[in-house]
Amino acid sequence: MTLLQEQRDGRPAIPENALDLLTDMQKAALRRIENFGWTLKFIRQPSFEPPLVVVENSTGVNIGVLEEDGGVNLSPRIILRD
């Protein structure tokens, strides 16, 4: 088990039920931005908070947070693990 897996308690970066965790607006936005090369990078599921949905562009250089209302925050205040 890698350190990253340990930090996630063995959960995958993108859970099998990923679409069940997204709001309808997030699902629509994800389909829209996928047309521009963006993909789902991971979903964090903090306790007692809504899931944090992180997307990245096709080059892997830019990341964003898919907000509950379907907006994409390109300047998120999150800390990425190595």
C-alpha cells in the first residue's frame, strides 16, 4: 500500500459511485467541460461536508474545483498531496 492510499484509507481517488456524489448541476458541468478536455481527477469526501470534486485539464497543468452549483473554481484553496 502506498502512502497516498493510506491517506485515503484505501479508497480510490475516483470512487465507483462518483456520479452519485455529484449534484445534478455538477454532472451537467462535468459533461460540458469534458468536451474541452477536462477530466475528473479525484473526489475528496470530508466528514460532515459535501464532496470536493477536483478536475484537471488535458495537460494536467491546471486544476479546478467543480462547485455544487456547477461552476468551476480555477483558483481553489486546496492542498494537493504528492
